Amino acid sequence: MNRSLPIATLLVLVIAAYPSPSAAQVKPGDVITKANAAKVAKLVSPGNYILVRQGMRMDIVATKSYPWPPPYKQATEQYSPQVKLDARGNLRGYNAGLPFPILDPNDPQIARKIMWNFQYGPAFTDDLDAQNDSIVSYAPGHPGNPFEDYPVGHLAVYRNLGRTEVSPTPNDRDYWSGIMQRTALGPIIIPIEPPFWQAPWTSFVWYRYASPKRGDLVWNGDSPWTATSTAGSLGVGMASSAYVLENSFLGNLDLDSLFGFAGNLADWDFKFLGIRNMLASVHAKSLPAKACAADGDRTICPEDWELRRVYVVEADAKRQGFLGDRPPIAKRILYIDSEGWFITASDQYDHGGQLWKTIAIFNTVRDREFPDSRVSIFPYFRLFQTALVDEDVQSGYSTIFYTPNPERPGRDTWFINQGVISPHWIVPQRFTTYRQYFY
């Protein structure tokens, strides 16, 4: 295939090259409830199908495109021809844009190429600040009555590599110190009187390094952990890093499930399972998201769902931790949109091979959050994540990460590639200062 063709043309050719799936069982205008859930049994993940059967209503709408921001498209055309994977699956020669716009299903490295495309997809490339969020958890048998409701100040990301819109581009000199990406989640407010050993807030700050031999460095409150990696580094402190990164920290949610998958690619083996037509919520009508009354507020509904072409990738955790054990989530099946390179759903399996948890992600595509937005007005369409549902299908406990909190005033909360976050903003000291406020 001629790599000199425009990227938009290449994408059409590559996607069209895949065999078409069987005819869809739904059409725009259909309403899917638990009464007719069987119509979507083959169009959602097994875990998401459980959510539909327990009441998550789906309003089927026509598929619409998610156009890439022009700077991202230009960076893809400029830089992608030089990008390669080495024998270990590590990215080489990358600067910005989509690393691999051309994918061959017979390529033995296709699964890892898909994951690098997800890592550097067009949703945000430089920095992100999603403000005034909340993490809400429900127990089975208690509809509409959350047992946890934690406000979250920020979900923030600063990327040193792959920058396309905010100077410096395509990378920040901080990248040469070895840090590829900085992420922060917090402060997470715990509105209860704590025991003497527990602060009424928490936060997470973690650095991801370019070297596959160096694991993530993670702070939870004041304490640092060094995440395990293929280099076999060990956690620092009273718990292994696998505990910090893989176990749920509020409700069902774990750090590696942010954005559908936020794990270090070096810690996982990937297998390509195919490409399918699947239902996903990409142009959601509600922002903020609305809790689903039909299933006791455990998911989001009613919401618009459309057929999307998605890559299906299996992620298997490598051995890591103090004793060489694997993290609690042994396997994840990821459903990755072939146009926007975001995760639409994920099913998670325990070490016995049983489906344990399922994630459904709700997105919308707009040039501003609200019709009367004053600050975050973008020159082209952006992808906003409205909510992430993480349900334990074995126990029935459900957690929703709202971005933003549906009970907050309607003002701008998403700041994408606007230079709002700097590398000096995402430092552990910024979040530990919240202790003084809450004490």
C-alpha cells in the first residue's frame, strides 16, 4: 500500500479491507431494554450485555464520524512513516500523531501497534484537565442510594511526547529526562470523619517513563511506590505497587482502568482478537451524564449508542509484584474504536478465567461542553468522556466515574490541549498541600 497517500485516504482503505460482519440486528430508532436485550447480545461485550439485561437502556442512533483535529492529522502524515516497533514491541522513531495508520491483520505485532495507537490517539495529545468529577458506588439491592460518593477535583494529564497543539511540539524537553507522561487524580474528598490513621482525602500522582525497563512512579497521598515492570522493580512501602495500581481504590475503580485502560504497556502481553461492528456510546446526548433509573442508578441511561468498527485486543498481565505474582485482574478484553482510538468497553477476568468486571465508557463529540460555554470553546470537535461505569458482575457492586459530576453547576470542566496543565503542575507536593485544608 502506498504510504504517500493522504492519511484520511489510507484510513478508509485500511478499514474497508476488513471483511464485513454479519448484518446488524439493530437500526437507528430502536430502543433496547432488558425486555429485548437479546437483540444486542452480539453487538456489545459479554460484560456490557449483562448491564443491558439488568436495565441499561440503549437508544440506537445513526453512526456519525469523529473527525480528527487538523494538527493531529498533519502530525500523522508527517511523522508516521518513520515509526517502527522493535523486536520487543517498544516504540521507535515516534514524534507525534497516530503511530501506525496502516495496520495489517496478519502482522504478528498488530496487537501492540493497536495499543500504541490507543496510547497516542487524537482525543488529547498535549494536556488534559477534567475538573469537578465524582466517583459514586452502589451496592446491589439499594437502588438510587450510593454507599460512596466522592468528589474529585481533577483528572489531569501532561504529555511530553506526541504534542501537536501547545508549544513545545512535538515534545517537551522534560521528555529527555525520561518522563513520558505525568498523570494526577485528586484530591478525592472522603466526606466522613476518618479513623486516626486515615486522612479525609486521597490523591494519586504518577509518572510514566519512556524506558520500558523503568516502571511507573506512583504517589498515593504522601507515599511513593515504584510500579513493577519488565525490569522487575519492587514496590516501596508497606504494599507492593501491584496493589496500588491494580486493586480498586474507590469502589470498583482501579487506576489501570482510567480511560478504559491506563496500564503501562510494558507490563502486558497483547493478542489481536479481530475487528467487529459493536455498539458504543460515542455521541452521547447528555453532558453531564445521567444515572440510569431503570437499573437503580448503577449505569448511565437512556443514552445514544451507535454501531462502530472496533478492534478487539486481549491484554494479559505479566508476572509482577514482590513474589512474582500477577495483579488481581489477570486479563482484560479491550474494545478500541478504529477511527478515534479510544476504548469503548472492557471486560476484566480473574485468575480462574471468570468474567469479573465490565467497563462501559460514555463519550460525546462537541466543540464545547455546553451551548453557553465561555472558556473551553474549541476550533474543532473534541471527544469528551462523560462517564465510566465499572461493575463487578460477580457481586453486583457498581461504580460510576462521572466526568463531570452531574450535580454540579453547568460550567466548563474539560480543558483539552489548552496549556492549562504543565509538568510543574503535576507534582506530588501540589496534592499533599490539600491535607492542611481538610484538617
